[in-house]
Amino acid sequence: MPVFLSRRPGKNLLDELIIDSPYVTEVRRLLQTLYREQKSATAETRSYMVTSAGRGEGKSTICALMAIISAKIFRKRTLLLDGDLHRPTIHSLLGITRGPGLFEIFRRGTAIQEATRVTSLPLLWAIPSGYAREAVSEAYADKEFHRLLQELRSSYDVIFVDAPPAVPAIEPILMAEHIDAILIVAMAGRTPLGMVRRSMQVLAPVAEKIAGVVLNNAVDGLPYYFSYSYYGYDEVKPPRNRRPGKPRQPEQKAKEPTNESRGEG
């Protein structure tokens, strides 16, 4: 289920969200497909993990956008969980404080209510990463993550987890055991095909949970006819390719005939 996203919003997604923008439209389509599949599935899908092959694919932005659109447009009680303790960004994207958060729940026994942030959207809550006080590779606690999700399921309609990249980090394959569905983000024109294949190999033990691949940065990474401009939905038009040559001279109007040219006089 490839989905093409074409534009990146600003840093604070809640403040700079434009409902009619192309990237919001694509996220709405993605969620519509996921929720339709959820209705037809025998087991209820309540939690989604968003990961990527490597860093810089835009997974955190897409994960945050999915949570925002789920709450704002689909009117679902939505929780966004920052599970990327290596490079946490959800707190910046939503404009909330970073801690206490997931790390404090894992290592300090912080209550879920204390780590949960309210946002400017009535149906959107978030748990940031918190502040890892030790080696990040040792910060993740699998049993605590399982317990956390079990408790959160009763309070929210849907949960989105921003996980670390699947290839360099071990956490995604561990988190996936407790997640209902997985989305993999790839950057068009940037992510090497070998990295995407490697991420699929890493996630092979939970391959049945992979719901699809989201292709990010479609405008810059794909041919022009994949963009909204090609279909007339964007005000920006591509420049015309003109043949090299002399500049066109303005056309001169024909002079009115004089008496002499008419033979009069």
C-alpha cells in the first residue's frame, strides 16, 4: 500500500497545519485506508508503529501528522507516543515539553498520567520520549512497553508509536511484537533500495503486521507528473522549456498608407 506524500509542513505541526494542503490530503487517504482495513479485519487494530530504514526519512513528521489528522478529522481519541529514544522529535513537532516521558516510565516508575501531555487538539494526547540518563541502547524496557500499551488501549481509540529506524536500532523489532500494525517510511530519491530491503529483512519475523510503505518527499524524488501541479491542484507551475535562440522581437503594427503610397496628390 504505497502512499505518496509531497510536502513538508513547518516545525510545529499543530500551529502550521493547513487542512487543504496536499500532504494533509495524502495522510487522510492513508488513514482512510487503514481504518477501512481495520473495520474488515477479524482482530481490532488499535496501535500503529511508524519506522523507516534509516535516519532522515521523515518518519516522525508522518507519524505526528497521522495522529493529528486522526484526532482532528476522524474524531478519534488519539495518543502519539515517542518511542525513538535515540533521536526524539515528537515534543518539538507538537510544541510540548520533552520530559517526563517514556524513559521515566521505563526506569523511574513515573505514572502514565504524569508523562501524558494534553495538546491544543481536544482529542490528541502525547507521551514524549523523556530524558535518557543512561546509554540509549539500554534505556528500552520491553516488558514495560508491553504493559504500557495494554493500559493505554482502554483509554484511546488509536495509538501511534514513532519508533527508531529499523536497520540501525534494535527497538523496532522488539516493539513490533506488541504492536498491531507497522508502517515503513522511505524517502523518494534518497533511501537506497538496499536499505529498504534490509529493513524488510529485519522485520521479517513480524512481516504479517506490515500494513504498507509510505513514500515521502514525492515532489522532489519523483517525476513531475506525480505532483499535484501536474493535475492543476497547485498554484506553482513548472517553467516552460524554450529552445535556445534569439529573443523574440515585438511585432510591429502595419503603417497606415499615406497619400503618396495611394497615388493621390
